[in-house]
Amino acid sequence: MKTYIALLRGINVSGHKKILMADLRLLLEKSGLQNVQIYIQSGNVVFSSSKKQQGLETTIHEAILKKYGWEVPILVKTASEIKSILDDCPFPKDKKEKSYFVLLQSAPSSSIISETNKLLYPNEEFIITNSCVYLYSELGAAKAKLNTNLFERKLKVKATARNYKTMIILRTMVS
């Protein structure tokens, strides 16, 4: 049995795709996941399973689709993947702690990364790796031009973002 983190994109945002976390926990337990824990209302789930990582995304996606009728992008990461993403953050500590981590479902092609790296916005920095876009905005995420939707569109991969604090808590939950 292995511990995983599921990151659901776009639930409980501005009243859209509203799911009570207690209901989500029960739904996932009924889908065969074990030791299900939820962190905050934005779709951070820690659980155990003997299934393979790829199959888990499908399991969670289909359970939500069947119950609610919504398409919800799901990324499932291992504890070591979350640890590596945090450890590999290229920003210095002061920026890292104010950064967003745009987690990627798969690695974008190098040509797409090269093209996306040409984007320039004042007061914003990003670094693309195979598993994450490290994003720092001096003015804060609410005023940033760079965001998950833009990176998903440009990199042609599914993605979801979490702030530094959430990433640290998720790492702690799976430790």
C-alpha cells in the first residue's frame, strides 16, 4: 500500500463545482481508497491505495463524474514527487515562500517549454521543469498575468496550482 496526494482542479471556486469535503472523503472511500484525509476545501486529498498511480486519477475522476456529472481534472502525486518539487524550487527562500507551484500532469515537450519561456511580464518570474512551473509574482497571485490556465494552454498539459504553505502541509501529511 502506498500513500498518494490527489490534487483536484477547480472545485469549490466561486461557488462552482461545489463538493463538501466530508462527501468527497466518503465518495473516495467507496471508490476503494483508504486512509482518506482532506486538507482545506480546494481539493487536496491524501490517501493510501495499492492501485497504480495512473489508475488512481481515473478512479477519482470517474467517481466524481458519476456522482456530480462534472469533469474535474485530477493529478495524483507521490510523496517523493511532492518532496522533489519542493526541494528543487529554484527560487531563494524569500521568493519560494511566496511562490505558487503549478504541478504538471506530464512533462511538456522541450520545444513548447522553449516557446513558453519567451513570455515576459513585469514583476513576475517563472521556471518550467518537467513536473512543475515555479511561479513568483511580486504583486501576488491575484494580480498575476501568469496563471494555471495560461500554462495549461501554452504547455498543452493538465495542471493545477498550490501555494507554498499548502505544498508544505501536503508533504507533512504524507510523511
